[in-house]
Amino acid sequence: MSRRAVVLAGGQGTRLRPYTVALPKPLMPLGNYPVLEVIVRQLAHYRFDHITLAVNHQADIIKAFFDAGTKWDVRIDYSLETEPLSTIAPLRLIPDLPEHFLLMNGDVLTDLDLGALYARHVAENRLFTIAATHRVQVIDYGVLETQDTNVLSGFSEKPSMRYTVCMGINVVSRAVVARIPPLGKYGLDDLLLEFLHSGQRIYVEHYDGHWLDIGRPEDYAQACERFEQNQDLFLK
């Protein structure tokens, strides 16, 4: 059975400047491979045979690199945004989406089994599935607790908090597309708040393996190091 994936590759990568002045963020190298090629190779390995790249910023460079996908034995086509649309609105530009499809960011490094995530979603005919992982945020200050404006009641030195965060990888039912407004930006945050307000059931699948979003220079440096150390896990 055919599997479809939509990869969001249209961002400007402003947090990664000056690296992204010459290259679009999805083509930032990890070792000898652009991060988006790592993703395409993973998708091909997990039997996603049709990949749509949603592009905008420096779209011609991405198109020139991936062309029609023959090198990876997949079909690659493109959906061009003429303005930034965030993370969900680009779907309204793609007219031939199947009943279920993978939707992911084009700048993540992970060893998540994308095929198994997709299969569980389809088997249960879910509306929306979010891949999630855990992160610990350390506050680099001494944190004061006060009873009122000037009486100390507690103190924590550089406390940390554990969060469950989106991995930028989702499996989506085509029914979701009908919820997207006809104009303007519409992101995952807008969609999830709408789901919560309406009482729709959204599934969250937790994953504690490798995952990095390369949006910031420090994250990109960590991704390069982790890729070099664990290349066999990421290259399929």
C-alpha cells in the first residue's frame, strides 16, 4: 500500500543565521548529507513512496537538489507557498492528499520508526497523532518564592523542569484539512487548541530515543556531533 509524507521545508531558518544566508535550513549538512536528505532516506526506508516537499524560501535550491526523487527510488513533488503559512496551512495547497499521511518538519534529526508510527495511526483510524519526547529545561538562575512582595518563602538554585514536547512529526487524517481556514497562517498550535476546545481525541505517542530540532546554532552543533557518532542509526 502506498504511503504519503508531507515534509515542511519552507522556513527561512532565521535562528540559524548566518549559516542559512546561502543555504535553506533543510539543506544544512550533517556529515556529508543535508538533513533533509537524511529524512528522505528514512522515509524511503519506511516505505513512504510519495513525498511532497512544501517549499517557499530558496525553493529552487531544494528542487535542484532533490528533483523528482529518482536517486532515492521515491516520487518527490513540490508544493510552493507564496507566503509563510506556518505548519498546518500548507496542507490546503495540496489537493491530492490520501486518507492518512505523515506530516513532519524538514529540520529534525531522529531515529524514530516513522513507519510504525504511521501504521499504528492508520490501524486505529485516528484523526491526528503527535510524536512527542521529553526535554529538561534548566533555569540558569536562583529562583525565589515570595509570600508577598518582599518576604522570602522559598528558594531553588537553578531548578529544572521536565516537559513533554512535540517532535515536529505527526500523522494526519485528511479530515483535518477541512478545518484549515481558507486564508492566512494556521499552525499546529491553532489546530491543537481547536481540537481541545471541541473535545476531539488526539493521540500522543512518546519516544525517548534520539531527537533534535536543528533550529538554533547550539542544537545544530549537537546534531552534527550526534550524527557523526551514530550515523548508522540515522542513515537508512
